[in-house]
Amino acid sequence: MSLTPNELSQFQRQGFLLKPGLFSPEDLKPLQDALTEIIDQGARELQADGKLTNIYADQPFGLRLACIHAENREAGEELARRVMGKGGGGFNGPAMLQTIRHPALLSCIESLVGPDIVGSSVYRIRPKLPGWDRGEVPWHQDSGYFLAHCDRHLIVTCWVPLVDATLENGCLHVIPTVHKSGILRHYTDGHAGFLEVADEDLPPVEPVPVPMKAGDVLLLTNLTPHASFANNTDVVRWSIDLRYQSANVPNNVEEEPASYTPERDPVTMACYPPEADFVIRDQNDSSREIHSADQFRQLRERYDTTRPSIPGRGWTPLQER
């Protein structure tokens, strides 16, 4: 499943590449089941508190949270937040590590970053609820969230829908070819609190919508502008985004969270200090690789406990532009 020369050329030229069917339904099921378990536990607690009359246990993965949200919007949004965890990457169960280490995906990643692969700390779970304002993500580049000295490095985003992503339920849109032009101006306090590139700062290139089947993978550079708009259906558009980088890209592997102090020079820091990076492949020392679910959980929780802050990039509020 490594990338072909034509695929590599397209990724480098366009800033994105769609790889159909990289995950089979069987590959996705452990993560879907783990997320369903979180929803089930939370729904039972809300029912016990009198906030839900029905927990919709008979509904399939794509519909259950949507049914709860349709009955009680606050309950649905509360469950979505539980699934997402801190910042969207709080779930660190075995199924997440298994998904991150999916062999076919890693083969594609190796084509882009080389044989020594670090899992970038910023992976996210995204349940886009119907009509939920927080589910819409405005135009941005992932590098807008990273420290400035990492703009010159490749950090690959892998966007994976867990159900079919359509124009109607909020598939991703990308702006091709402009990733080689560097970082755009971002503003804080954009739509739903996200970073946002204002319309007047977007390049004059036609955006491309990317409908996808569950298990397809969209590969993006960290400088490829992308956005996701409203879910106008009655199902939840579930997706995850995973990130990978070469071991040569700044990271916090084997660094302690306490080492990130306000006095530290930002150019010595990982690209995104608040969460733990982790070694996926090391061709010279396989003992550094994270294979154990317990090891992965402890690593992520160590950073969750301390949660280093990220130095500012000087982005100003959208209202002040």
C-alpha cells in the first residue's frame, strides 16, 4: 500500500491525496465499538439523572448519538464532548493506538516522511452532530496551531471518516496547490472558537470538496488550507484525524512536560507542546516504539496531567482585523 510515484507527485503538487479503502469495515470496528462504549456509559448516566428518556441502545454507530441529540441537544453535545476529551484527543484506548499503527496507513506515511516515524501529538476524534455549531471548522492550515519554527517541516494529516462523508453531512473541503506558499494569516476566536483564515486572506484558488467512503484516507500537508461545513443530515458524521512526522521534525519524545517553561526558547520545543508525541517506528532502536496500550495511555496521560501551554504566534482576534 505504499504510495506510487504518481501519488507522491500529486501529494507534492496538490497538497493532498485521497487513498480509497485503506481501512476495511473490520479495521474500523474496534474504534467504532470503543466510541460506542463511551456513548453508552454516558447515556446511561444521563438517563439515571433524568436527562434522557431513551438511550437508543438498538441504534447502529452512525445513528445512536444522532438520536440522542435529536431528543435532547444538550445531552448529545455533552456526549460528543466526552468522546472528544481534552482538545479532541483525549481518548487513548487500545483501539486508538491500533488505528494509529494501521500497517497499510503506515506504509503510505513512510513514503512521505521516511522509515523513522513519530506520531504527532495532535490526533482528534470529531463527531459532527447535525446542526451543531461546534462541528463546523473554518478555513485554516494545521500549521496555524503549531509553533512557527515547524512551518518548514512536513507533518502529515490523515483524515479518516468512520462513516461516509458527503457534501450533505460535512465532508472536508481543501484548497489545492497553495501549500508551497507558506503560512497564511490566522485569527483567534474564529467560528466556534477555532483559528480561522478570514475570507479576504484566502488564496484565489477554487476549493475542492472531498466526499469519502468510511475507511478512505485523505492525506494533507500541514500547510494545505481546509475546512468542514454544516451537517445538514440526521446522522453524525464521525471522523478522526491522525498526524505523523519524521523523527527529524521537532517533537517531545522522551521529554518531560515540566521542561516546557515560559523561559524556554520556543525554537527548542516540539511543534505542539501540550500533548505527547510518540515513536511509531525507529529502524535503529525498536525498543523506543510504542506498541503497548498501557504504555500509550500512560504517555498521553502524563501530558494531560501537566498540559504545557503553547507559546503564542502573534495571531490576533478575528474581530480586530
